[in-house]
Amino acid sequence: MTMTSSPGPTGAVAKSRRLDPDRVAALEEERDHLARSLGDLEAEYAAGDLAPEDFAALRDDYVVRTAAVLRALEAQRELRGGATRAPLSRRLALVVGVVVFAVGTGVLVARLAGTRTSTEGLTGDVRGSVRQELAGCLELAGAALRGSADGAAAGAGSDELLQAVKCYSGVLEAAPNNPEALTYRGWLLVRTGNTTLQEQAAQDLDAAVTADPTYPDARAFRAIVFFRLGQFEAAQAELDVLDTLETPPIIGSLLQQFGVREGVAAALAGEATPPATG
Amino acid sequence: MNAALGTAGIVLAFVASLSGMVTVAHGLVRRRRNQATLMVPYAVLGLAGAVLAFAAMERALIQRDFTIRFVAEHGSHKTPLLFEITALWSGLQGSILLWGLVLAGYIAVIVWRFRDRRSDPLLGWAVVTMFAVATFFFGLMLGPANPFVRFSPPLGFDGQGPNPLLQNHPLMAFHPPLLYLGYVGFTVPFAFAIGALVTGRVGEGWLVATRRWTLFAWGFLTAGIVLGAWWSYEVLGWAGYWAWDPVENASFLPWLTGTAYLHSVMIQERRGMLRVWNLSLLCATFSLTILGTFLTRSGVIQSVHAFSEGSIGPLLLGFFAVIVLVSVGLIGWRGDRLRSPGRIDSPLSREGAFLLNNVLFAAFAFVVLLGTVFPLIVEALQDRRVSVGPQYFNRMSMPIGFVLLFLMAIAPVLPWRKASGELLSQRLLWPAWAAVAVVAVAAAVGARGFVPFIAFALGGFAGGAALRQVVLATRRQGWRGLVGRANGGMIVHLGVVLIAVGMAASSAYLRDSEFSLAPGQSATLGDHTVTYLGLQTVERSEKRSYVAAVQIDGGPIYEPSINLFRSTGQSVGEPSVRSSWKDDVYLTLEQQLPGDDGVAVIRVIVQPLVVWLWIGGALMALGTVLAAFPGRRRRRPTDPVSAPADAPPASDRGRVPAEVAG
């Protein structure tokens, strides 16, 4: 059994007429403690550890203290009852205000949301440099070309190809003579297989070579286009220029994949040209 | 060795957290106080485990121990030591490990700081809550976010190193840890709020105990956000500092609710009001840190379907749901006790202004949250991929920001309870003149446009009010007029004003152009002339850099570059910036190799007052530190800003009721 002294509960309540949740919690703890102590006391009395007169004195003390705590708790509850609530009209106005704001914001976000491309984030916008935008476009182009190659036939995955074309068009709005954007937009248009777009593709590749005659990708794509159109001398001229440049290995692989060098050489030697692949 | 040590550390921290939670909770339920005091050894063991795991991972990264998958994926022999160390928080598992370490540290410090109150049930339940959160995070590390998964590297294997963008600037060493100190720091006030709700002691006692902890968490989060903006500006090459992307929004959301709480808590301390609101704000702040972690770490940003492919996304979302449900349930359970006896006497009072400030911060948070999750909701419901651009965020945040600036001017001069028009006009005279002066200066230097002028005027108004308070306080109290919550808060306000003005000016008067320049050629943008001097290639172990030399206004040479990282083949631009108090000249090299004629494409961006953003951020951090120092105890309402409008004469002040005096 533990005995603790408790602060005067009623006095504390009298000091302040404000609801004090800490005080309520302390009183509830005190009430539970006193109830437990009463239980312990009775158990000890039943076990013969206490004389009847001591038991009566101690029990009376606990009862008095418990009553004081209960009265203090009741006083706190009365204070709680006095806590004011805003009038119904004000609460309704608050709810209406919140709903109107939420709906208005929802409508605005729905109206201002746009279709997300694979280079865009869920939200926000980085004012990207041409270089960063090109990197994003290249990623799109890579995926689109892989899809096109997997589809075997030209035109497969054309949605992705056109999305990548749109990306490069965006870059060209900011930098109209960018050789990389011109080259890859031209090449992607070629890969769509759409005949109406081939003229634009050729113009883009020509413009790319004009903008940067040393850009190997443009030379390689032009070589492939000329080869497929049967313009073998023009294709060879592009390959000759390409041989003087530092060409990335992937470009060499691409030419090999299309059989350009062998095909052009055979055609110029008067042999039957193997069918273009890729 | 590293993997074994690290795993042992995580297991130790997990077991200590779980045991600590169960033991202390059992002791509290069974009222066995000696059991509740066992929180100390569990906290120490948890911290020891976390430190061991963290040290093992750092050691593995430094040693390039590729037998650990995380190191193989984020480390490389080519990466410099600093970025090899910071690689720990460049991936999911490392970030969770850092989170666990910071949380274990907070638990240990809390247990030590409140060692005299170990038998207090409120502290006990707070520690149980913190142990529960720690159990969740260390549990993640034993499951889907295990940083010590083994890997068998082939002979001669070398990793790719961290993302090149994360090894391009030393700010990467500070920004994430500060952000995490902020995120995780909000666990402390949240845990005390839960403790208060469980014990029913929802008065003002727990607020006072956690006031400084909340301030520190908020200060760290603020510093983390500002450093993140600075990093974005210095590294990404777009000359911007805020893009409303989901990761930024994830850090901004708890900042908004945390800021609202720091203001509204003063109303509860002074007037005993807004108990439910304050508890809700704290729970919301902590929940939003978890939601932010979910958004940034679950893969949901790429696609709403991606998060369900791994188990960490659903687990984080589930934990978020548990936090929300427990918080709402506890607040509902204690609802009766949370009702306040008082009410706001007049909207034209300090508490009225704080209430409006809170409404605006809550609305701001709702706007950002809705914009961030809207694409996820649409994708989940309609399988349509949409993006919410900056127009939505700017259109909504601008008016809210303006009203908040206005309130920043009004609130500090308002007394508690009610104010008279005469008093207001007297106290707002200086700030009004400051607003006029700022507008006049802006007009004199050629600034144009309605929106920036509104921002300048309101900035001047709010700055004038904050400055007035600081001057009055230092006159009255000397150097002590700079410390304490109210005075430090005014320094924070000054920082916010600088940031607001800097943002308005840098976005409204930005000039951006790309120039193709041959060596020796110059171009002019605004008041600045840039001269391209040439390009050189610099070879380093981890990258090849193409470095352009550009002279600005005939002065020093700046070197924007493009770095080609060997491990990934990725090229990353590195801008070079000339900063001055007036404007920044931001240079990026756009084209990697010049043609035969040596022409390079240089992008030049001129933005005024950008440096004010970073000065403002530093002032906010300084203000937070000053606010954390104990100010002069106010025994009587002698401070004019806290006195009621109809305060009795000085001789009678001792008789002002306690709740008015605060």
C-alpha cells in the first residue's frame, strides 16, 4: 500500500475559473489512486494486517480525500459545460466557406492540369535549358525508336515517335538552328514511315547539315535516307564525310544494321543491291 | 564485414525500439513506474544500433565495398570522397537509414533532456510514440528498404556512383541532412501531442515542454528547404530555385502547417484557445512528413501504378493512414476536454490576426496538397496522365502570399484581445512609411509592373513592422531585445520579407538569352556584357569537363561547364554565377564542343535580387536560433505589443488579470 499526499483539490479549482485539462487529468489520476488504495486497505484488513480502529481511521481519511477529489472533478466538469460553442449560423458559414474554397480550388486545378508527357513531372516546371530539353527528347526518341524496331514494321509505335517529334519541335522553337534537334526530328519523321512527312524529314536533315556540317549523326541519317531512296552517290558522299569525323560507335552499328556501306559499295560497283533492313 | 555490422546495427535498433515501445507502454498501462523508466537503456541501445548501421554504411561507401548492393548502385571508385560519403542519402535505403539515425538521436536526446520526468505518463506515452515510429522505420530497413542487401560483383566491377546531379555541388552534403533533421524533428512535438491526448493532459503544459523542439524542427526544415532551393539554383542550370515539383512540395507542406502551428500555439498559451486546432496542426505536420516520404520514395511520382510494384509504397501509405486515424481518433476521444472556455474578443487583435494567418496557411497547404496529389487521383481513377503546371500554384499562392505579408505587418503591432484604431494608426506609421520608401526606390530604379509593386509595398510594410519591433525591443532591453520568441520571430519575419521581395523581383524582371559566340566575341543582355574567351577540356577521375571562360563586364572570369561523367556517360551542365546585391548573371554552357570556328553557345540569364533569397534564408535561420533562446520573462504587461488596448495606467498594471498578461 502506498500513501501519497495530495494537493488540496478544491482550493486549486477555486483559484481559477478556467477549465484546466491538466488539472482534470491529475484529479482523475488521484481519484484512481485513492480507489486503488482503498482496495488495498480492505485487502490488508481482511488479511489481519490492520487493527479495526486503524482501518476505520485510514478508510475515513481516504473517503474524505476521495470525496474532495470527486467534488473538484465535478467543479471542472461544470466549467467544461460552460465552454462556449460558436452559434450554428457561424459554424454553417464556416463549413460553406471551406466547401466553396475546396470546390473552387478543385475546379481550378482541373482546368489548369494538362496532359503529362514522359519527360514531365507530376507537378511544376523547370525552365530547362536547350541541353536539358534535348536530353529529355533523346530519352523519348530512344524509347520510341526501340518500340519502332520491336514492332518490326515502320509505323509501329508511331504515337511515341510523334511525341518525340513534338519534343524536338519544342526545342526548335527556342533554338531554331540546333543541329541535334533538327537531325533527330528529321530521323524520327523518317522512321514514322508516313510518306507525307518525308519532305519535312529531308528538310530537317538538310538544315542540320547546314547548321553543323561536322555533326556525324546527321551525316549518317542522310546516308541511310539516300541509300533507301536509291541515291547511292549522295549516300557515298555522306559516308565519305562521315569517315573524316569522330563517329560514335552507335552510329557505326546503325549503318551496319541498315547495311548501308555494303549496299552503297555494291550498287556503285554495279552489283545488285541487298534490300535495306532496319 | 560491413554488411554484417550494419545488419546487426539495424536489428539492434529495431529490437530496442520495439522492446522499448512494448515495455514502456506495458509499464504505463499497468502503472509500473519502474518499468516506464526503462526507456533510457532502450533509447541508448536504439541509438547505438543506428550509429553502428550508419557507420557501417559510410565505411562501406568509403571503401567502395561493392558486396553491398546499395554501394554497388550508388558508389564508384571514380566518385570523390565527399560525394561518396553523401551517396548514403542519394538512394531510398540510405535515406531511410539517415531517417532512422536522426530519429534514434532525437529519442536519446529527449530521454536525456526529460530524465527527471521519466515516471511522468505524458512523457512515457510520448516516448512510446517515438519508439513506435522508430520501430516502423527500422522495420522497413529489415524489409523492403534494407540497405545491406548482398551483391556479388563481377571481377573488376565499378559502380556508377550517385546521380551526377548529386555530385556536382557541396551543398548536397548539407541540404538533405538538414531537411531530415526538420522532418524527423516534428516527431517530437507530435509524440508529446499523442502523449497529452492519451493521458488527457491536453492543457498548455506539454506545449511549453515542446516549444523549443518544434522551433528547432521548423528551423531545420526551413534551412533544408532554402538550401535545396540554393542547390537547385547552383546545380540544375535553369537559374530557378523553386519549380513546384512534387519533391519540393513534399517539403513545403509540413513547413506550411508547422508555421501555422508556431503562430497558433501562442494563442493557446496566452488564451487557452484553439486546442483542437493546434493538436490537428501538429498531427497534420507529422502526417505530411510521412506523406512526403511516400511521395518521394515510393515511385508514385513516376506513375501511380509504380508504387504498388514495391512494398515500401503501400507500407508508407499504410503508416500514414494509421497516423491519421490514431490522431483523429484520439482528438475525437478527448474532444470534450479540448473545448476552450474562451473566445476571440475582436478580430482586430493579435489572436484574430493569428487565426486569419492560420486559415491562410491551412488554405495554402490545401492548395499545394491538392495540386500535388491531383495527377495521382486522376491517374488512379481515369488512367489518364496529367500534370499540374506552375500556373495553378502561382495563381493560388500569390494572393495568399500577399495577404500573409499584410498580416506580417499588422499582427506584430496588434495587442492581445482588442485594438483601437488610434493605436493601430500610431504603430503602423513607421511600417507605412517603409512601404512608401520601398515603392519609391523601386520606381526610381526603373521597376515596372503591378504585381511586383504590390509585393514590394507589402514587403516594405511587413519589414517596417518587424524592424520597428526589433528597434523598440533593443531600446528597451539592450541585446536581450534580439532574443526570445517574439524578438527572434521578428528577425525571421525580416528574412521572409527579403525572400518575398527577392522572389518577386527575380521572377518579374528576369532576362534570358542564348548567344553563339566565337572566342573574343561579346554579347550584351540588360546592363551586362559577356565576353567568351575560349574553351578548355579538364580531365578528372570521375568526369571530363568542357569549361568555357567567360568574362562579365570586363571583370573576373567565370567558368560555366559541361561535365561528362565517365561512369554513366551522362553529361550535366554546371552553371557559373556572378552574384551581387543588385543582380545575378547566370551563365551556362549549352553546346559541349565548339565547331571548327570555335563557336560556343552560352546561355545568359540576368535576375535581380536573387542573392536576397539566400540572405533571407540565413536571417530566418538566425531568427530561429535567437527565438530559441529564453527571452526576458514578462511578469507584467509592460511590453506595449502585449498590453491590451485599454491597459490600465502603469501604477495599476500589477492588477491586470493573468490571462491578459500571459
